[in-house]
Amino acid sequence: MDKIIIKGGKKLKGKVGISGSKNSALPILFASLLTDEPVVINNVPNLADINTTLAFLNFIGKKIIKKANSVKILSSLDYKHIAPYDLVRKMRASVLIMGPLLARLKKVDVSLPGGCAIGARPIDIHLEAFKKLGAKIEVSGGYVKMRAENGLMGAEIKLRFPSVGATENILLAAVLAKGKSKIINAAKEPEIEDLANFLNKMGAKIKGAGTKTIIIEGVEKMHGAIHNVIPDRIEAATYLIAAAITKGDIILENVIADHIRAVIEKLKKSGMHIKEYKSKIHIKWIKKLKTQNISTEVYPGYPTDAQAQWTALMSVTDGKSTVKENVFENRFMHIPELQRFGADLIIDGKNVYIKGAKKLSGAPAMVSDLRAGAALVLAGLAAEGESIISRIYHLDRGYELLEKKFKKLGADIKRIS
Ligand code: EPZ
């Protein structure tokens, strides 16, 4: 099992290129099932979750040609309609296979995804929506089996919570349904917009993606398309916070500042100097930071995927602060690990009360989930002494070339097998 060794205390300096968005690429890759024509997706990050998805598409029946960050997906004569446990358990986003297969094959059997380190993460909102679109659903033998013999029918679907995955799954199904669908209380994340743009290039008729109400006119057939995935806003947020926690001065390239407005505002309020250019952000530490409380919300609020990273920053910012996690019911797995670095953190329900320590001390730590891992790397970069971070396969799921990018910024960081 690989580990990352960090000798903390270096100020990060220089430029870092932000990769394509994992959470945008995933639904877009699944969307390739909606057509038999070739699709080409560019700016796809080289990540474990992407490879899992490509293997999944190959299992279902697609031919994959991957060159660097570009993926070409070719059709096959027929597709399997079963998504087995050993594929689904690797990545929760595998549930996005449901929408396209239901729409194309009128049937799909998907192994229940199970929870993951950040909570039970049910799929009730997805299933409710598929029922509304006319699917008959049966849960048996650990599988969700869905049938829509006469095809899906457009419907009005009101989400009890603006679930990102459910919104994506509905889009992936409704584009080929008969008639019009309307999603009310839809997720507004940029990844939803990116998916809708790709689907519209394939011949779909979607309006309102990125707002809380999305209208989809079903079409008969979808065709191939070419698409560039948007930059990864959470990777970008992670590097911005890395600049803050190491008192650094870095320039992010290939980034869309509007997609992380909430994080930029919090960093500015804490005292970081930030200038935005067309597709670049220059962030520089100029003075002792002030604490800032955060409360995670759906987009465009402060992103839950950057909560752990902010907690690490506040752990070494003089004063008291509170971090409130409203989106997931158990996204504090990084807290006990941050305490090993000397962080003063108290969990109380959805809140973490933080007392900034003068300094953190390097420590051995273990990654529990993707963004918790990012928080441990940030703590290691800021801490005095050496940190040894294990189970970094979680990091490989979502951060492309992580240690190479940090090394280029001047961090003393290396990966050992
Ligand atoms: C997406 O997960 C992201 N993953 C997550 O990023 C991100 O944290 C999350 O959206 C919130 O922004 C991908 O895009 C692949 P949700 P998703 O459905 O779609 C509950 C990362 O680090 N819920 O919006 O699973 C759920 O339990 C990952 O890259 C239901 O109760 O998120 C959670 O508490 C981690 N029933 C909340 O809603 C459902 O049917 C948000 O979930 C669906 C969700």
C-alpha cells in the first residue's frame, strides 16, 4: 500500500494546473450509453474513479480508447443490463448507470451501492424519480431491478433534497423518455450544467440546467458528440486552501473562479490576497489569518467537499471557529486524524468546534475518504516535522498527480510503495 511522506513547513510557491472535474466526467462518461455513435470526452483526469467507470462501461459493452486525458467511447452491438456488486461497490457513482440503461434497454439490475465512509448515502431520491418516469422497481437479492417495458414517460419530479446524483440520473433517463419532464428543486452544481451541455450536444433538449428547475423534452434518438470537461472546482479549492495553510503564493491555471466563489470569499475574509484572471487565480498569504466559520450547503453555498480542508486550515489559525456539516451525516472522519497532528477539535452533532493551535506537529495518519485525505495532506504540509499518510488510494480516486503537483510547488513530499 502506497504512503505519502511529507516534511512540513515549506511555503508553496509557483503555478499549478487544475485537472478536469472528476464529478463532471463521471456522469458524462455514463451518458455515452445513450447513443451507439462514438463520443469523445477531453480533459478527463487520470483517476481511479475514472478508470473504474471506463471498466464498467467496457463490461456493459462499450469499446474504450483512452489517450492521456482524452477518452473515445465506441458503440457495441448489444449491452448488458446488469451492474454487479464487485463493480458498484468500488464507486457509489456507479448508480449513474441506472438512468441511461433504463432509457435505452428499458431494464436495468444494479447491485445496491451500500454506504461509504461518509454515510449511508441511500438512493431513495433516485428510485422515487424513476418510479415517476414509469419504471417498475423491485429490490431483491441485493439488487435494484427496474423495468420500463413501454419505455419511460416524461413526468414532473419534485426532489425532497437537491441531490446531485439523483438530478444527474434523472437527466440521463428523461432525455429519451416520451414527452416532457420537469425536475423541481434540482441540484444546481456546475457539474449538472456540464452534463446538460454534453447531453444537448448529443441531441437532447434540456433547459434550465444550473437552476433549481430543469425542463427536458424527450427525443427519439441521441447522437455522438465531442466535449471538454470543466475544471475540477474541488481540486482548485484544495490548492487555494493549501496556499493559505502554508503561507504560500501560488497561481492556479485552468480554473473557473465562479465555481468556487464561496471558498474564495471565505479565504478573502480570512485575509488571503486573491486576484482572478480569465482562467487563473493568484492567491497569496500576506498577513496572519483570521478564523472564519463555515456551514456547508448545496451549490452555490460552501461545498461539503471542501469542508475537511477548511477544518485543517482553521486547526492552525489563531482563535476559535466552527465548521457545520449540513449535507452529509457523517463527514468528520478526518477529525480524529487531524487530532493526531495536535489539532484542538470537538465534534458536537453537525458541528466541529475548533481552537486554532500555534502549530501542528507531523504525525502518522490514515486516510478514510477522499476529501478527508486532502485535509491530512494539508495538515502535513503545514505541520512541523514529518508526516506519514497511509491508505492514500482514497486520494488517487480524486486528485490527479497530487504529490507531483505539490512537489512542483515546493513541498517536501514523496510517495513510497
Ligand atoms: C455528489 O455525490 C458528489 N459525487 C460528492 O462528491 C459530493 O459530496 C455530493 O455530490 C454533494 O455535493 C459525485 O458527483 C460523483 P448527493 P452524491 O446525492 O450525488 C443524501 C467527492 O468527494 N441522499 O447530492 O452522492 C445523501 O445521503 C464526492 O468527490 C439521499 O438521502 O451526493 C447525502 O447526505 C463525495 N438519498 C446528500 O443527500 C438519495 O437518493 C447529498 O447527496 C441521494 C442522496
